[in-house]
Amino acid sequence: MLIDTTLREGAQLYGVSFSPEARTEIVNGLLRLGIEEIELGWIGMEGIERASKKAHARKTKTVFSVWSPCREQCVKQAADLGFKRINIGVPVSDQHVTMRLGMKHQELLERITYAVMLARMLGMDASVGLEDVSRANWEFAVTVAAHAESAGAFRVRLPDTVGVLNPTEVASLVRHFKSNLDISLAIHCHDDFGMATANTITALASGAEYADVSILGIGERSGIAALEEVAAYMTLKQKKNSYNLKCLPELCSHVARESSVEIPRTKAIAGADIFACESGLHLHGMAHDPSLFEPFPPEMIGGHRKLGYGEKVGRAALNQILPEAENSTDKQEVAGLLKTIRHMAGVFKRPLRRDEVLELVDKE
């Protein structure tokens, strides 16, 4: 199950400030996609009261949650805002617990136990995030998680806060916690070394029940696992979910505009040119069966195929749009046409479209 945190983690991206209207459109898109949980923001965030009221007025199976620090006042505020699920964050690495907060381990255990019990008494499901768990002493982190479990938490979140783990290490982390706890696990992977999506998929395969994602992977620094990548993999490759992937282009474009984040044209799932092909060998193969060079049909994610003819085109690819070229005995004429195509592609500084090639043939 996916927890989209675009409106919390994503909103923490440097320079980003989503308007109320933008937030509404993001929620609408996530509901169309079929996301199971949406983290609407954090306690103290401007507009969180309005966001909660609007979200909870909807009739949907999707759960709306809020992030909160481990403080009594914040837990009470979450309940007052109408939230039925709270994600309480608590640091577990010594860098944060002792150096940043100046707190003793026993004090931390008492705080998290009280915060979870309070949340439960106020009618909320409580999830506890073990911040910076990847750099923490895992035995202490398990102790914190066990205290949360005893107090009534239904889920423990494992954040690789600074994105230092690799898939093998993530698998070990998840299995270690699974062997010591009886509650659900969630994973939160940052992308500092470009491994967030791989780490997230690995965590789910290793026993985690939930995974944090954000649209385009936006978030602190280099962000977290990208919603579109994880959702597409789970739906198309693993076939364990049935997210409505056709709404991804509109959703990704909206977030890109609102966050001033440019989508690279080769960006997995969201890029404009991920189904673009110019190589002669590939063009020839795709004419027989697109699956030879595509992992899935573009229409599955609301995309489209784009074929181009330029300096990489060969006779075999040309045969697919000009069958007469294959049967032509005038090799010089075919070679001349290929030369013209390559020359014009150089003039335009892009491959030619099929209709442009046919227009060249008519002129020839």
C-alpha cells in the first residue's frame, strides 16, 4: 500500500509553497489514481485546518493522515482537526536524540509511549516514524518500536532520512524489524544516491506493508521515492495493485508546474520521450512487435509512442514506412533518400516524423 506524502514531504522541497487550489488538485489526482493514504501535511502547517476539513468531507476509502512531532499539544491538535490517523515522528539515532535534542533514551521511550496512548484515547490510529533509523542502533530503534506497539501503534515507519542505504541493507533493515514486531511496517526512502525507488520496492518485497512516495519524488534535498515509478512497477510488473496509471501524466505535469520542477524528457514513467525511438534497429523491430523494445504499452500510463527518422535510420527501418524501398532494385535511389533524411534531420536538429519522410518522398 502506498502513502503519498507530496503535500508533506514534497511541500518541504526548497522554494515550494502549494496554494490551497493546487493542494486540492493534487488530492483529486491522487484519489483518481487510487492511493490508499494521503498525508495532507504537518501540524502547524499553514492551511492544514482547511485541508483537513475539505478532505474529510469526501466520501472515499482513502485515508487522510497528518504528520506530527512527538508532543502532547500537537497530538491533541491533530484530533481537534478531525484526523483519524496521525504519523508521529521521533528521532532514534544518537546524532539526533542526544546531540540535537539533548534527550536521554529513557525519556524518549516515555514520550513516545505517552504520545501514542494519547492519540489512541483521542480516537486516532497512530503510526510512529523512527527518524534516521538507517544510522541508528537498530536494537535501540526496535526497543522504541516495541514501546510504540505496546502503547497501541498500528504501524512503524522506517525512514532512511539521509538516503544512505542500498537495497541489500534495506532488506536487512525490514527483516530485522519484522522478526521483532507484530505490527505493520512502512518504509520512507530518500534519494540522495538515486536508490529511493529501488529501495522502496525492495522493502515491500522484504515484508513492509506500506511505502512512502511523492509525485515526481519531490521532497527534501533530492527527494524520496517517486509515486509514479513505484505505482507503475507494482501495477504493471508485479501485478499486485491496480492503480489508475492513465491519470499520471496530468498529475505529474500539475505538480511540476506548481513546484517549478522540470521533468527530464527521459524521466522514468513521467518523461515525454520514454517511448521515443530513432535507432534503425529498434524501429525495425518495433514495426513487428513493440514489446521487443518496450517494457509495457505507452497507453497503460497515458503515454504515446513517438518514432523518428534521422541520422540513425537505416534501410530496414525505411522499409517499414516505404515498402517499395525494400523491393527497389535502385540501391542508389534508396541510398539517396536515406542521405536526404539524415541531412534534413541535421537541418531541423531533430529526427523527422513519418509524415515528413513521406513528404520528402513525394518531392523526390
